[in-house]
Amino acid sequence: MTLHYRPPNFIMLGLYFLAGAFVIYTSQTGYELTVLFIPLGSTALLIFGLLPILGALWGVRQALRPDPVTIDQTGLVLRVAGINRVVPWAAIAAVFLEPHVNPGNDTRTHRLVIVPAPGVDLGTAANYQNKADGRPSIILVALDDLRESYAEVTQALATYAGPRLAAQVSNPEPGPSV
């Protein structure tokens, strides 16, 4: 099973791009930006127009990034958290779907967390201590960034990870934040 990032809203990206292009066009046809009746000139308007275009291009870049995780019988194909390779199941001691509260907006989600097997170097430091047993772990991806549901990811991990899928830290589906 391949886990996919959620796609951005392409209509909004197009609107940002068009708005930026319009502002750049107006900066080149003699208009200028004024703030509190102080003229800042057409160069400021040009720079102001570049911001939404750069934002739209960043959104397209986010849409074209590779899928972060593929779960199959050989292990995990990872393109996330500084790991860009196939990690066999023998190199993974445990896999968690750990509950997490996003600090910015207090929404609840789960994160896919792996515990490397002892002596295995995955190319990045395992400096996060998971909430279940405190072992050094690596956070791969938050499930709210993915198209697949918690149930689909759990089913794939139960199928392929087997005993490496650790017991859940708390209730399986995060409820609304309090």
C-alpha cells in the first residue's frame, strides 16, 4: 500500500498565480504601490506581485513531491524524515500509529512512528522517544497529511508488519479536541 500526500487545491493555486500575474502586469504599466499616501513605486508593486506567484509555485512543488511511504511485504519504502530508501522489516523493531495533538491548531491526529532495530543505521538520528515505551524512534509522517485513513493504514501495517505493529498508545480514532 502506498501512502499519498493530500493534493493541494489547484483552483486556489491558479487564482494566486493569476492575481500575482495581474499585479506584476500593473506594475509594468505605470501603476505604483502607495501605503498611507506614500508612493513606494512600481518596484514594490512588482515584488508584491511575485509573492503570490512564488506561493503558487511552492504549492505545485508540494503536489509533485513523491509519496512518503510504501508499505509492502519487503518492508517500508521511505522518502521522508531524511530517509530515501527501502527499509526491510528486519531493520524495524516496532511500528506505532501514535496519537498526537498539533500544537498550532490543537487538532488531533496520529503519526506513523518507527523504532529502528538495535544496531541499524537508517541514515538519520532516532532522537524522538515514543509515548508507548520510550525507545528512540523516528517520526515519519502525520496521518492528517495523507489521503489514506487511519483504518487503511492500520490494516496495511497489520497485514505486512505483523508483530512489529505495537499496541496502540490510546484510543484508535482521535476525537474532536477539547
